[in-house]
Amino acid sequence: MYADVYRGLTPVSGVNVSGIIEMPDGSTLVVPLLDGGSGIDMSANDGLYSGTLLSSHLTGNGYYSMKVCLKIV
């Protein structure tokens, strides 16, 4: 999963970004989204924050939703 973080046309780096997944049973899972250029994130500081949701995290059939949380550090 990924989130683009921009101010106007300028990529924003140095912030904490998380994907908050709501499971069908109402529980939540927080997945950190990173912009460091390693792992699933291909380029550092490009404003594209990336993270991985594994199939083992999925609790079963139903509706899943994702919110993105951004914290300025």
C-alpha cells in the first residue's frame, strides 16, 4: 500500500505516515508507511510512502478499509 504526500507540487519528507486498516471484526492494524528508499519503497524522499500488508494480516472475508494518518515530527 502507498500514500502520496505533497504540499502543492513539492514532495514532503520527514513525516510519520501510517496506514490504519480496519478489519471486518472492527479491530485495527497499523502499518507504517516509509519513504526511505529501501524495501518496498523504491526512491527515498520522493513523497511516496510505502508499506506492506501481508496476507497473514487478513482475518477473513468481509469489508476492509484503510485510513492514512500523517504526523509532522
